[in-house]
Amino acid sequence: MPRPGQTPGPAYETGQELPKGSATDVAQLQQAVPFAQTLQALASQDAGEPEFTPGNAAEAFMFSPTDRGQEPITAGAPFGDGSNYVRQSYESDDDLMQRVASSIAAKPDAPAEVKEFLARVMRGE
């Protein structure tokens, strides 16, 4: 494995991946292209770009860096217990539908239309 800053050697040493004689041509082409110099030139071009400055308060809010860089983006989000809507090995389709319907209907914040539909599902309609 090459060290950092070194271009790796040719990938086709034995010629088993290419037709006979082509491995030498590929190795010469790989050596002719200055990958490391090209990457260094691209890196220096990126460093010279001007830094973004927002034009108004909305842009500043949307595109500014976060104030809490070390905190996960999901910190404090109320995810709850999570769903368990995967069929168990012993469940049929009807058993799964009954279990899901009963768990959703038990939630106090479920809308009335959803509870009516789930009641029909649990009755087998």
C-alpha cells in the first residue's frame, strides 16, 4: 500500500485482466498522468475561493454553520418508543394487522377517523 502523498503503482502487473501486451500500455498511461500534482493543484484552487457571506437574515439563518457542532442532529427529537410493525415468525397477515391496529388505536392522539378505521379492522371487516 502506498504511503500518503505517493501515487500507487500500476494495478495491472501480470496482464491477466487485460489482453496480452495491454498491461504494459496501461501501466505506462497510469504513470504518464500526474495524479498527485493534479490533486494538489485542485486543492490549492479550492483554498482560494472566497468565503460565503449571506446577503440577508434568511440566508444567514439557512446557510450559517450550526451553533451546536458537537451535538447529533437528532438530539432532543421526540421519537418515542418506535414502531414494531414487522411480522413475527408466528404471525399471519391477519395477526399482524390486528396487532398493528390495536397498537395504533391505543394511542390517545390518534384521529377519530383512524380509530374508526382501526376498529373495523379489528372486527375483521
